Amino acid sequence: MTQVDYSSLIPNNVDLSSDLRLKRALEAWYPKYVEWWKTMGPVGFQDSEVYLRTAIGVDSEGWAKFGFVKMPEYRWGILLSPQEEDRRIGFGQHLGEPVWQEVPGEYRAMLRRLIVIQGDTEPASVEQQRFLGQTAPSLYDMRNLFQVNVEEGRHLWAMVYLLQKYFGRDGREEAEDLLKRTSGSADKPRILGAFNEATPDWLSFFMFTTFTDRDGKMQLESLAQSGFDPLARTTRFMLTEEGHHMFVGRTGVERVIQRTCQILKENGISDPHDIQKVRSHGGIDLPTIQKKINFHYSVTLDLFGAEISTNAANSFNASLKGRFRELKIDDDHRLESSTYPVARPIDGRVQIEDMPALSAINARLCDDYIADCENVLKRWNHVFATTGIDFALTLPHRAFHRAVGEFAGVEANPQGELISETEWNDRQTEWLPDDSDLQFILSLMQQTTEPGKYANWIAAPRAGINGQPGDFEYVKVAA
């Protein structure tokens, strides 16, 4: 069914009322989730009314409404995209077979692991960002942060629904554990490394939602191809909301760049590489923005896993997780004899080697991600073209600053040249933020809550949310 039932405790379009066992299980999980939200969600704003978008349907037109709501009272719910009639599996050894409505027994453990890993990322980002409201550069940005947070919470609900409905006791235990792990915890950290990194400032948040949420887009697109239809339908709707998260990141960084260019122009600073002059006027200098790109982009590349991966091959071959926009790829969708070019460190330099395409699923997904990120960089560099500033931001080479995959254990500069460990130790602060960079950024993080006002280091957005005027009070901050 596609009609959303808003009369129940848990809004849904999966006919939850007809499955009393599942309904009871999810209603028992609900207070634990709310307690997690109050404990690990946005600090200091649980009682604030926030102008949020709430999903009320799954159709492409009019699927959401805007209004003020306190975040602990947000209606998260379980929403799946409409079921496609006679949908067939589009890849792997089950190519052409009808999609599964129940979990195939032989793939139960593999599928559960995919869902748990995806589910674990959703609360992790909320935990990473929980203090940012206290240093928000405007009410507009504060509201966008909270919108991202509540939607990550709803995406957690989506994965918990799949675990509880289709995986019995194991699924219920996994759902409990999703609230027990904590980002950055020494004892029970989140599963993926990037989700244990701190997000202490707003430039980090904008970089995270640009790069790490874009990894989320690629992973969700791959899962949306799944032969397990409930997972595919769940992730297709999640992608509807994920687009806003990437918009927040891309435009956030763009606004930081715009403000820095304004500072250069206003103060007659001719050298865009002059760090101290820009900082003396309260702006984030362009070389530091480049360093932050280098860090967040390279850490996110590690989320794709090893370029050559048996696990990824098995998931594809089992028709559980496809490639990015699988059905638009012009090949046999089985990959039994195909090859794919993969960058690898060979004889002291980066070389391209043809590898079995089935084993190189992660490498291809990473290539798709890089192409998507390059389009973002074009948007950011357009700011320099329009303002006449002689500067260009770049993505570092995939070999740079890697801890996972082909380039783990080797050192490379941002141009992709393999270097010695000594040179890396001597020069890494040229390429990655050092403590002084991070401390300077933190020094700028002062909360701005007057409607229509913005911190000095970031430009105002081009337009308000849902057509609201520039001085709209997006968050009614509790006294």
C-alpha cells in the first residue's frame, strides 16, 4: 500500500496494523529510540520549535508538509516507495527472476549485514552533529542541521523495520544494538570509521554532508537495485530525502567560499593564498578549505571498502546489491567474464590494471562517486570565475591519505605520486588541516540566532526554505 497511515503511533504505509506482532515490537522499540534521541540527539534544542519538513506521502508531488514541531515529537515513521508490478531482478545470478518479497534463506546473513551497516550510519551522523546547534551561524543553518538529523532518524526507522519484520530474533537484537553503539565510543563504536570522526565545526558539517552523505547516495542507489524488494523500495524513498542533505553540504561550502571571496575583494587582498590576511578579517581562507576537502573526501573514499572485494562480488552475484544506476549500464549485468580498470600501486607508481569486473564492484562505485564529486567542485569553482578570484579547488587523487583498499599502507601526495614516509611526515600539514587550522575554524564558531543574520564567515543563502522571507524565524530557540 502507498497511503500513509498517520493515525497510529508509528506513521507508515506498510499496513502495520495488520501485523500485530511486528506492530508491538516496533512500539516497544519506539520509547527506546526517543530516549536515544533525547540523550544523543541535538543538545540544547529538544524543546525548541523547528520549521521542519515532514514526510506525509511517497508520491513525487506533495509528499511532504512544512511546519513547526519539537524534534522529539517529530513523526518519523516507515515509508516505502510504491511497489512496481512484475518487477524483475536486474543483475547477478538471479537476473530476470521475479524480485523477492521474503528473505531468501541462503542469503539471510549477507542481507542482514548489509541492512545493519546501512542502519548503523544513520544514528551515527546524528551523534556526530549533536553539539552543532550551539554554534550555528544562523537560524537558517540551524534548521537545516535539524532537518538532516530528523531525516537520518527516519532512515534508521526504515532499516529497523526491515530487521524486525524479516529477521526474527536476530533482527530484534540488531535493532537494539543500533541504539547501543555510539559514534566515537572506545567500547562500542559505530561500524564504519568515518562515522566515528568528530564533527566539531560547521565547515566539517558542510563537508560531511557534501562528501559522506554523497557516499550514502551511492550506497542507497546500489541497494535500490536489490532483488529483495522491500529493501529496494525502502532505499528508493530514502534517496528522496538524501538529496536535501547533499544540498545543505554543497551550498554550505559554496556560501563559505562566497564569503571568503567577498572578504578578498572588500579588503583589497590580491593573493587568495594569503592565509593570515583572510583570517584577520574573520574569514576561512581558501587553502584551509582545500585542506578540509582533502581530508573529508579521502576519509569518505575509505567507506567504499577495498576496490577488489569478494564481499561486494558475492552481494552482486547474489542479486542483493547492484551497481550505481544498474539498469542504465550497457552490459550483461552478470559480469562473469568482464573486466574493469582499477588503479593500483605497482612498481612505485599508480598504474591501471584490468581486473575481473565482478571483483571490482567497489572500484566502479568509487569511480561513479568521484565523477559525482567532480561536478560539485565545478559548482564551487564557478564562484571564483564569477568573482574574478584566481583560485581553483581540486579533489586529491584517490591514492591520497587512504587507510582502506589498494592504497592503504602507501603514501601519496594529492597529485597521486607515491612518496616516502619521510616526505609524507614532513609535508602532510601542507595537505591536511593541522591543529592550528582546526583551532582557528573553531574560534569562528559563534552562535547567531537573530532572524535574517549570518555569521561573518558565511554568506546568506540565495533563497529561503519553502519560500520563506530572509528574516524568517526558522527555529524558535527556547529561553
